[in-house]
Amino acid sequence: MDRLDPQTTPQQYTPDPLLHGGGGAVAGGAPSGEFNPWRYRDDAGVTGADLVGYKVEATDGSIGKIDSASHEVEASYLVVDTGPWIFGKKVMLPAGVVNHVDHDDRKVYVDRSKDQIKAAPEFDDTFHEDPAYRDKVGNYYGGTYGATGWTIPPGRAL
């Protein structure tokens, strides 16, 4: 794959991820078909990895460390301890927002901004398995899919 050339390409690349029906026509796009919040993208580099302890990077900066991760079929998610960023709260990120994983740096990159994550439904450990709560979280992140404003991280191909 070709790499971004900083001499000819703007530093921030913000395509509409819904181009071509959201079928992954651009790097970091959704897997073929519609956005599925509860499934890791095939090209994200998550398969079989234990992500607990990895740092999480939003499109505009760090949001915390992964406290727990699920790899359940069609029900995968990350729970991120935000530390002082949002007063020690935890957030639940559905697997579909994971853009890619850098195992060397132990970082998970998500395609949402800090503000989008902060505005998500509040995490409640007692309800994270509840279908109504999961629908609420999935619908929220699905609704932000077309307004991600994501960038291609350093070293990723276009």
C-alpha cells in the first residue's frame, strides 16, 4: 500500500467514512456493509490480542487505558478508565470504533473524538450486559459514525 506523503497530502485527512456505502473504501472505514458497533473491524489488528492495559487514543488525543476488553461474537467492547480526563470515570467503547491497534506501542486508536466519547451514555458496570443499555450505546456510536472527523494516524496507509 502507498503511504501518505506529507509533502503532497494534508496532515489531516477527513473523508466521509460513509462513502461507497460505508464499505471500507477508505482506510479505517467500516468493514464491508453497514457499521456494526459490536464487531471489531477485520483490519484493526485485534484478533486474539489481550488489550487490557493498552492506552487508547481518540482522534484528538489520549483518553485513558483499557480496563477490560470483550471479544464476544457480535458483542465486543472495551471499557476504558479515563483517569483524570473525565474525573476517573470509565467509558464503554463498542468494538466498531476501533480503527487499529499498535501492539508495539500498546495503543488502540479509535475513530471518535474526545468530545464524542465524553458525550456518550454514561458507563454503568451493572448494566453493561443489559440489552437496552447496549442498544443505547450502539445507537449513540452508530449515530456519530458519519461525523467522526477522524484522521489517518502516522504510519497508516491511505
